[in-house]
Amino acid sequence: MSFNSLGLSDALLKAISKKGYSTPSPIQQKAIPPILEGKDVLASAQTGTGKTAGFTLPILQLLSQGQHLSRRPIRALILTPTRELAAQILANIKEYSAFLDLRSTVIFGGVNQNPQVTQLRQGVDILVATPGRLIDLQNQGLISLAKVEILVLDEADRMLDMGFVRDIERIIKVLPSKRQNLMFSATFSKDIKKLAMGILHNPVHVEATPENTTVDAIIQKVYPVAKEKKTELIIKLITEGNWKQILVFTRTKQGANKLTESMISAGIKAAAIHGNKGQGARTKALAGFKDGSLTALVATDIAARGLDIPLLPHVVNFELPNIPEDYVHRIGRTGRAGASGEAISLFSPDETVFLRDIEKLVGLKLPVENIKGFEPDPNASKEPIKQGQGRQQRDSTPRKPKTDTTNRSSNNSFGPRRPSQNNDRRSNR
Ligand code: AMP
């Protein structure tokens, strides 16, 4: 199938070809036609499947065909959980709309609102936003959503996990009731389905990869290792393997900082990216990682959402995630858009329960390889280390005020999903 056959306009085809895409990805093939028909769409697609173009291209087409109003009210609103993802989506929109007369901008928290307000005053057709900043500006009377024709909820599962459900509900209340709704999510819990039912009307369901399965192009390996030897092992893997670009996941912000320091001491160019880092530091770290001046980016799950790093060769779980769905998100950072990649998990005995949960979710027994000299003590406890014990100390940093739009890993107030488990498990990232 070609992009031509999807019914996209010449201006969009020109932009797609400039981007170097030759064939639409499966999610694009499935999502673009019903969106162009004006239908609501519920899409199951993880990062790396080309989902952004899957909703952006048809939206651009619909808006460019629609009536041009001289004051340019916001006609498409795209909600995303993180700043990085919001910025990434805007960058894509700008590229795809290069040959169209459409204006777009992004708003998110953690930065001065004035430049964002100036942009909004000049009129924009498409707004990408994180929920908190959007509500902030709306409360100040600086934004009108009365003319929104299309609403996109991107990474809806993560928005729920980050506690944005009330914000989403508030935003929906101020939108016109007649509109097209598109929801993208990597995983489909009961909560997501419930949220979808409240927002979408007779949605067309599309799926890129089956729910909670991992991409075949990714080689997955588990290295059993004594907990205290993980740092030494990862440094050995990077230096001896001569790895050039590696994304490493830790469970906590302190864990990310500590590992980054050890890597730097070992001569590896590394930076940490997590919720306690300011926007400037996050942007700088990501840019350094993309341009190759940094070898390793050490991230927590929430901070890593929305990072678009094409063709990432290595992802390492320094610690296994305690939320099994996060494993799927993490390793989705490699093997992107058809390229192959390697996802390695350093697994210590106290993570036995996490590994079991992950294997249950993905329906695979992950291949195990032992590395001589790093094997854990066969008698080591398999009990998870509780928070407040051992190295995983609870974060003592004060919580950010409610108006900060990002990295709110707090209560998910939506429905009864895994009641205390998720909130406890996520409390430190
Ligand atoms: P996404 O899942 O939207 O984050 O996209 C993942 C990556 O795939 C991005 O780097 C896109 O630029 C790239 N991409 C999107 N669509 C295509 C396509 N049809 N062909 C090749 N690469 C694509």
C-alpha cells in the first residue's frame, strides 16, 4: 500500500516524501481512512509504530479542506501526557503541514506562559497541549476551545497513570459536544475502555500490534545479576560492546542520578532525565543523546514517555519495572519503525515477581543468559525489596504544585483500577 492510495492531498504527499517515508505503517493504513471519513477512532498503538503521523496526517487534511475562519480559532486539540511528547508531536505537525496554510503551536507547563499566550493570540488551527497548562490558561481566560472540531487523546493510558483523568474531564466539558474524537493508547485496561466509552461515539477500533505484545524485531534478553553488581555490568556492556547509544531505565529518580554518576566516573558520557530535572536540563540531555554527544540516557518511565529517538539500538532495564505494562513501553523504544534492536534486562533475585508479571503480560518466557562473574547468589532472597528499605529509598523531594502539568505520578482517581498497587508502585518516578 502507498500513501497515495490513502486519499491524502498532494500537499501532504509532498511533505511525507520529504520526510522520506515510502509506505504507511500498519497503524497509518488502518487509522487514516476512518479519520478522513470523520469517524471516531480508538487505536491501540505503542510508540514507534508511526501513530503520530497516523492521526496528524488526516487531521491536517480535514482542517485544510474545512472552512477557513479568519480569526483562526483552535479547531484541533491534541492532549498528551508529557512535555517531550507534546514538543515532538508539534515538530511532526510542522513538518507534515509545511505545504499547507495551517498554524500550530504547543503549550506545556514548566516554562513561562507568556510566549505561549502570544502565539495563541495570533491564532492557531491546531493546539498540542499537556492538560495542566491548558486548564491553567483556560482558567485565566486566555484560551477558547469553543470551536474545537477534533480532539485527540494521545497515550491515553499514560495520562490516566499520571492522574490526568479529572483534567481531561474538565477539558471535555468546555469543548463543543459535536466533534470528532480520536484516542490512542498502548495498553487497554478496563479504565481506558471506560474512558473511551465516555468520550468516543461508535468508534472504529484499529490495532497496530496486538495488545501488550512486544515487537518481533526486538531481541529480548534477561541477564541474571547480583543487585550490587548491576552498575559494574552495565558499564562493562557499554564499554566492551562499544555501544554508542543506549537508553537505560531505572525505577527511581535517585537511582537514575546515582547510575549516571557512576557511568560518568567510568568515562561514559551520560545524563539522567527524570521528573526532578528542569525543562532546560531535559531538553539538553535529549538533544545530546540524539546528536550522539551523549552515549547513555538514564531515564525513569514517566520522563521517558514521548521521547522520539529513531532507530535506538539498545534499551537496558537496569531495574525491571514493577508495572509490567511499562516493560512494553520501555522496550518499544528500540526496534522502531521496522529496525531491529536489543532490549536487555538486568535482573536481580528480588525482582523475580516483576519478571513473572512481565512474562505473563507479554505471553513470552524471556530468554535468560548468564554472564560469568556476575551471577547472583543462588540463595539470595526472591522477595521484592520494600520501599524505604535498601537502595530504593523513597524520594524526599517536595511534590510539585498541582498546576505543574507534567510528571504528576500521583493518584489515578479514575475508577477502581488496581487500587493501591499502581499508586504505590509509581510513587517515586
Ligand atoms: P511514532 O510512533 O509516531 O512515535 O513514530 C515513530 C517513528 O517512526 C518516528 O521517528 C517517525 O518519524 C517514524 N515514522 C512514522 N511513519 C513512518 C513511515 N510511514 N515510514 C517510516 N518511518 C515512519
